[in-house]
Amino acid sequence: MRDRYAGRKLAERGVEIRPNTKVKAVTSREIELTDGTRIAVLPWSGQRAPSSHPLIDQLNLPKEHNRLKVNAEMGLRGHSGVWALGDCAMIPDQQGGYQPPTAQHASREGKVLANNIAASLRGDALKPFRYKTLGLLASIGRRTGVARMFGINFSGFIAWSLWRTVYLLNSRA
């Protein structure tokens, strides 16, 4: 439901959506898609995966999908005193996957990591990062949004209002 709503709203604004199409090649002048389409200018691209981090790319440390592979305590295995969090870290979750690279998680990871660094300096036990997503929120512009909170989908102004409220409250924390 969220995807259809967002797609419809973006289409109303003149955004052309090409599902199941990927970027095949990029030059300084155009982008070629897997369906053969060539685009001279790409004004915006939604991020579906973590972007490359130039510094992270240069490090000779364990990585997966351009992210440093860390343990649940956010430390790099075999590299004492090296830590990572946020969208440059692959932090395992309790279900055998990884924590998503979102601001919702990163702000909470920061608090746990700060405590773990202090604990490691004292010689105390470290705590794993454990967090369950409360929901997903996205603004799609013009006071319109999509949301899924506690298993319930919202769209339109209500979703945008939730998004705005949550991010304003988090910015003060």
C-alpha cells in the first residue's frame, strides 16, 4: 500500500518510475538503464543501499556491501579498539540479519557504543546493540508522506506529520 501511494503521488508530480530496472552504466553525460533507456540528466535517485564511503573503501578491514562487518557490540572482530556504527557498519540483529542503516538505529547505536567504549576502558563487559524498529517513516514532499508504524500503514498528511514530529523530537535529543 505504501509503495502504491508513494508511486501515485510521485507520478502526479511528473516523476517517472521504472520498477525492475537498474542502472547499467554511468558516464559523465548519461546513464544507461538495463532496458536500454539512456538518460541525459538524473536529478534524484532514491538510496536503496548504503553508499560507498571513500575512507571505508580504503581500509583493509572485513566488509560486506561497502560496510564494516562488526559484532553485536559494534567492535571489529580481531581489531581491538576499532568500532563502527551507522550506515558504515554491518551490525548483526537477533534474527540472523543486520540492523538497517537508518537514522533511527544510528542514534541509538551511538548511545550503546559510547557505553561500550567506556566499559572496554574500564575492563567491564560490553552490551550488544539490540533494537526493534518501531516503524518506518518517509516524507515524499509537499507535506505528504508514507509510514508503517506498529504494523499499520499511513499515508498523506498524517504520515508526513508523524515523520516531521518524530524527526523534530529526535533532533532535540
